[in-house]
Amino acid sequence: MGSSKRFSLSERIKSFQYAYAGLKTLFAEEHNARIHLVAAVLAIVLGFVLNISFNEWMALVIVAGLVFICELFNTSLEALADFVSPERHPQIKKVKDLAAAAVLISAVLALITGILIFLPKIIASCTNN
């Protein structure tokens, strides 16, 4: 199953360049990815302001990462589907809808996680003043 190619540091470096190009494409072409990025940055800033715990940071990082992973898969599947079938097709629509649903679920999960982490701290800071 393994490749007979020898390890190549230059090939490994190229793989990071390809991954960076994918992230650059995601944020340049996908409006929703930029919205998710703004939300993630706001959550990070709020995390520092409200001094959230290590476990809360872990939850925040995991759900934010999950949103971006789902967005990357969704964008990849949409690009592949459009290439394979430029015309409208019910099966292609189904694939695209399912991939979009994964992004929606991950974003809702991130929102709920953010509410669970931040809302009690915001309420506590408002009632202490």
C-alpha cells in the first residue's frame, strides 16, 4: 500500500504550499468562509477579554476548526461537482445540499458552544457592575 518513493523534504514543503494555496482560495472566493473567519476572530478576542478557561479554549478551537474543515470540504465538493456536471442535475444538487448542511450544522454547533461559554460570563460581568 505504501509508496516506493523516498522521503523528500522539498516535496513535503510543496505540500504545505498547496495547502496554503487552498486556504487562500477559500478566503478569496467563499464569502461564508470570510464570515466564519470574522466570527472566529471575534470569539478569540472575546475569549481573551473574558479570560476563558483552558477547557473552554479547547472547545472553542475545536468547533472553530470544525467549521473551517466543513467549509473546505463543502467548497471542494461544489467545485468538483461543477466540473463533473456543469449542467443542473438532481444528484449533484443532493451532493451540494448535503455538503452545505455539514457547514450549517458545524456553524450552529460553534454558535451554541460560544453561547455556552460566553453568555454566563457576560451575564456575570453585567450583574457585578
